[in-house]
Amino acid sequence: MRVIFASIYRGVLVIIGASVGVLTVLIETQIVHWSPWVVASVAITLGVVTCVDNVRLLAFKFQAHERGAARSRMHQPLVGALNAVAVARGVPLDKLGISVFAIRRGIGMKWWFIPWRVERLKRVFRFRLSNYPPPSPVRWTKGKGTIGECWQTGIKAIHDRRSAAARYGRGNHPTGDRYEGVAAIDRCGFTESEFIQTIDKYGEILAVPITEQHSGELIGVLSIDCLLSAYTPAVVTILDGDDIEEIAGGAAFTVRDDVPRF
């Protein structure tokens, strides 16, 4: 969507620039009897807009470089934390995944026409050894899932999805009216589509807050997940425990200075 708007915007600039040239010719040949100040005003406006656009583009490129550097710095401590969990629980590393979400603030629309201050979570880092499963297409809101609960409360959250997966997993996905009958504790705030796309993936999900160093303000969420396939009937838990929370919290502490760069 951003690419489409940018293309339209630059197309409009090209059209305005061409119009300045056409107006100049029309006035000089006296085909139209407008004041030359009309062309001058349009040209000046176009110049200012183009200058601002170039400054904005330079800032975007600089920020993109900063974000790339931030991701590079985050990679080692986050992958190290994931490996520490794998070692502590004796689970293969490819069964685990780690993500970092930054809280982004902006202006949205309420009831389709009223400008409103909104917050959203943007995934800024994700690591998993394999390409499966792909990132979950969830629009995170406060209270939705483990990540949304951590965002809402500002404290650690952990969800064990194994019992829900046993009831509503592959071959037994609830749809329509049947989904409306699923208990709220099992739905976790997910839409029907989000529920179906995530229920077969994870056994447990742990989320911990990322806070600003000086103010303590919540600026993001770090999550660690373990695939459902990593669990056997004998496994009580993989991600629950003070040791795992300490690993996750340490990783969140390490990356907190880079999260605002996104």
C-alpha cells in the first residue's frame, strides 16, 4: 500500500511539473492571459514540495540504515537466548522461535471518519531455523493472545495451547457458529481465521515486556514460542519456569535500546 501511494504521489509531482512548462508556453504565446505570477507560484510550490520530499527520502534512507544496523546488533543476543532455552530444556533449536515487536503510535480513524490516536505492534525481528511455520498473520491488539496480553498488562504472559489444539486442531477446526461457542479462554481474542491459522502451530508461547531504560515505559514485547510437535505426553512444560523467564527477560533488556529505532 505504501508503494502504491508513493507511486501516485510522484506521478502527481511529474504532472504538476509538466503543467508548469505548459502554462509557461501558453502565457508567453498569449494563448491564455494569466499573470506570470501564477506560473511562478506553482513553480515555487512545486520546488518546496520537491525539496521536502527529497529531505524526507534522505531521512528514510538514513533510518533504513539505522534499522538494518539495529537488527544486526539484536541478532546475536536473541539467537543466543533461544539457544539457551534449547539447552536448558533439551529441545531442538529448530522447534523454537523468537520475535520482537515494537509499539508504534500514530493516527488512525475511529468509526471511519474521526481521527484517533492508535497504537499497534510491529514485528521488527523474527528468528527461526526453518521457514516453517511462517509468521502468523495476526493483527495484534491489546489482550489478544500471549503477545497482546503482555502488551495490555505490561508483565510476563505464558499460554499453553496444547489442550485447545487437541480439541480444535487439524481436522476439527471450529467455524461459523461453532467458533462462537469456543470458550473465551481458548479463543484468546483471535478472530476465527487467526485461530485456525495458529492453533496447530504452537504448544506454548511466552511473552515478556520490553521497557525503556530510564522511564520504564513499555516500548515492545519479546516472545518465544515452541512448536506443538516438540511436546510428548511426558513433557509438562518447556517455556514455563523462572529460568526461561530470566533468559527471555535478559534478552529483552539487551535489545531495548534498539527497539525504538523501528
